[in-house]
Amino acid sequence: VFPDSNPTSNPVDIFRCVIAHHLAPITGVDIKLVYPALEWTQTLDKGDLILAVPRLRVKGNPTELGKQWVEKFPDSPFLERPKADGTFLRFYFKNSVLNQVVLSSIIKRKQNYGPVNSGKGKRVIVEFSSPNIAKPFHAGHLRSTIIGGFLSSLHEACGWDVVRMNYLGDWGKQFGILGVGFTRFGSEEELVKDPIRHLFDVYVDINAVIEEEKKAEREKLGLPEGAKLKYNGPTDDEARAFFARMEDGDEEALALWKRFRDLSIEKYKDTYARLNIQYDIYSGESQVSKEAMDKATAMMKEKNISEESEGAMIVDFTKHGAKKLGKAIVVKKDGTSLYLTRDIGAAMERYNKYKFDKMIYVVATQQDLHLQQLFKILELLGFEWAGKCQHINFGMVQGMSTRKGTVKFLDDILAEAKERMHEVMKKNEDKYAQVEEPEFIADTVGRSGVMVQDMSGKRINGYTFDIDRMTSFEGDTGPYLQYAHTRVCSILRKADVPMEKIENADLSLLTEPHATNLVRCLAQYPDVLQQTLKTLEPTTVVTYLFKMTHLLSSSYNVLHVLSSEDDVKCARLALYESARIVLNNGMSLLGLVPVERM
Ligand code: ARG
């Protein structure tokens, strides 16, 4: 009856169903409207779920209505007496029932607790990371990789068929520059060893040559520094010619380009694997077919979306009710395509191939205008799926430079985090001596630091890349989450009680407020994921995990294990085991690898 309701995977739905079932006849409001009006409160004293009376749109004084409804509300084995409080109704779960349905559901479902199968039968393309071969992998790509990886996992966990796509920047004049650069400065050996770094070095070197030649040209003509030139010098000309050959399908030029591309992808794969990311497709600007782009430009002409302007083809958005989008070139004077043209063709091809229900572009906010223009053109072209495209943007990272100089490559960033983490670990000599695989732990925890920092705030807010802060165990950091995980693991390990006894514990023995608050928090996890599917904000999950681990850590001082009677011990272990499962599930979903000892 209720959309998104699934009591088998979300135990709280049981309570929502009971409340809505009783309230519908009392209020005369359709049960389908009552159900979604029930909301969590911040703290237990305000009730578990509340309902704002005005939301039901029943005529009358809300305060009076609330009082009447509460009086008529029948006694239920699931609930304490509800309270009317001003214009709110407050509902309280019976603790013993809550403990039972929530903890047994978690322990039974284990790694499957949390996601609700709401995406079954639907397909989403998540396009993320998308670095430019030959240019540095910068912070924007790092953020796109982390956020996109998370959004892919989230959809997958919720039953979607996910296509993970990397749309490489692998075409354009810079490959002409690179081709020429490689013939002068390239080394076969270096290329195979570390293609991404080597190609970047070659790119820097050849650009320096071009800049020198431009300078000489300006001096010859007596032009001031930085002045635009018609002729940029022999090397630039050569690069242009090289790319023109690529566009014409010259086999030799393309063979070299293809080696750059293939070797780079191989290297990217290793790096992405460190972040638990595997792509379904390495697509890229080079992969967009000429047919698709020709079709798009023909349609734009035919539908009067585009017009001619100084030999080029442009779209003037101001004429299509989108003033803010200005104008954009879609075909250059010389007939070649642009970034935007390739994106239009790519979107069309993707829809034809995948018939997606949703397509997410995880790209920095600097490209807001580009993506708005793209989506507007798709809409003007009349594609019914245009509305299924969504730009997930994010803010900038500041201060990516470290002691070693400016960090440019993802590998460097991860290596730096690992090294810092290793240093932090070594400071605690006694503990360090007990760690079995310090290298692995430092790497894993360091990575957690980088990733959690990236997902902590709202996407649109940038942050300062501060390696000391992200590798700290204090505050809401990745290492703190890892520490919380190792601590709960260690409690379970030290108690040494067989899982069967924990599974059959008498959960009514969990009566302390600390236990109730923690169970209530664990119960919210499936709702948090449903909410995240709407916000597409990783911070929704990250914030939840910190709240949960804070409740967990404050429980240890109150809900002792080792000194407790056997039955109480088992009940508390069931609570801790449930918390461990939720923490593990949440961390894994974020792309972290929870460690058991460190
Ligand atoms: N390669 C681009 C860059 O590094 C990002 C690609 C974004 N995706 C897209 N479909 N335009 O800036």
C-alpha cells in the first residue's frame, strides 16, 4: 500500500504501518497520506515518530484535533500511549518491541541490513572521475571519483542496475601536442613504467617549447607579452597537423594516441582499484561517433535550435527562454566538434544503448554552465529522457600542495596520506608493535582519511586539503571511524561468546537509556539510505555514522560486558554486534575498508 515501505528490510516500517493503520480511520484521512507524514524526531524525549497535525489538512483547530485523535488512539502492543503536544502528535515505540524487531533484523540480515530494494528494475548511468589523459589528475577528479564511487554503490545496494562510466578527456588538440612532444622528449621505457606521469612530463616539456617559440614570435613582431598571435611557431603548427591527421584517421598518428590511451587506462585501473572502484566502461570524448554528432547538428538545424554566426554554428539560449545560459558554439568554423558537441552525441548514444532511467554526471561546479547548456539542448531536441539527466556538482579543494610540492596525481595523494598515517601510528610505540601489517593498515586508514574528509560536508562546499587533519584520530575523521570499528570488534572478540548465544539473547534486558538511544539510531539506518537516494549527498551517511559511533562509544562506560551476568552480557553483545554490522555496512558503502585491528 505504501510506496517505499518494506517491513522486511526496514523494521521501522512496521511501526509506521501500525500508526498509519490506526490513525487513518480516526482522522478520516487516506492511509497513504498519513504514512509519509510520520517523521523521526531529533531526540527520544520528543517521541520516536511525530506527525504534524496540519500536514493532514483536516479542517479544524490543529491543537484540538490532536487532542481528540490521541484520545481515540487504541492501545497497541507496539506503542506506548501517544501524546498530543501543541500541533504535534508524538508516538513512542515500546522498547522491548523495538529492540526485538530492529536488532534481530540487523543480526539476521547482516551486510544486507540498510538498503531497501527500491531501485529494482531500474538502470542508472553514473559518469564519474573522467580525467584528462596527459593532464594532471587534479582535486576535481579526486572528488568526482570519491563521490561518484559512493553514488554508484548506493544505487547498486538499493537494487539499481548501475553502469559505472569513465568519460575520459582523450581527444582534442592537446593530443597533437602530446604526439609531437613524444617524438621529441618521449621514452618508451618511461612510458611503459608510468604512462600518466611520463605523458604529463612530456606535455609540460613540449608546452615550454611552444611558449618559447611564441615569445620569439612576439619579439620579432614587436608585440607585448601575452599578445595573441596568428602564428604560434613551428611546433604548434606541427601539433595542429598531428591532431588533424588523427581526425582524418591517419593510422600511424592514431596508433600512437591509442597506446597513450591504453597504457593510461591500465594505470588508472590500478589506482581506482585502491579505492574499490571498477568501471564498466572506459568511454571518452574520442569514443563519440561522428554519426551521432552529425545527427545532433542536423536535428538542431532542422528544429531551429541553432543558427549560423561568423561561419560557426551556435545556439543562442536567450532565444529559447534560457537567458542565463548565454550562447554556445556547437560546430567550429572549420567544421570540427567541441566539448559540448561531443557531450550531446555521447548522451544520445548512451540512451540508445542503455535506455537509462537516470543518468548522473559527477562533475565540478565549474562546469555548471556547460552541463546546463547540454541538458537544455537535449530538452530542445525533444528527447523525453532529457529530464532524466542530473548534474551532481561539488565545490573546490584548496591547498592541495604538500611538503613535497603540489600534489597532482591520485597516487601521490594516497601515498602521502599513507605516509602521514604511518607516522601517526608510530607515535604510539606499544600499540604499533602489535600491529601485524602496519603498511596495509596505514594505507587503508590513510585512504579513509582522504575519503571521509571529502564526503563530510555538503558537496557544494569546498574544503581545504589538510593532510594532518584528515589523518587525525580526533574529531569526525576517517581514522576515527576506523578506530570505532576496531574498538567494537575488540569488545566482541574479547567477550568470546558464541554467535549462537548472541543471536538468541533476551533483548528485553536492554532497558538503559543508552541502549534505547543506540537501538533507535540503528533503526534509522535504512531511512538514512532512502534519504540519501534523494539528496545524493554522501554527508547524509557520513553524519549518521558519526552520530551512531558517538552513541556507541558513550555506551561502553555504562553497558559493560565482561562484568555482567550471562544473560545481560548476551543482550549487550547483541547490541554491539548490531552496531558493528551497521558501522561496517555504512563504511563499506562509503568505499572504506573497515579494519578489525590497528
Ligand atoms: N574531462 C573533463 C574534465 O576533466 C570532465 C568530464 C565531465 N563529463 C562530461 N560529460 N563532460 O574537466
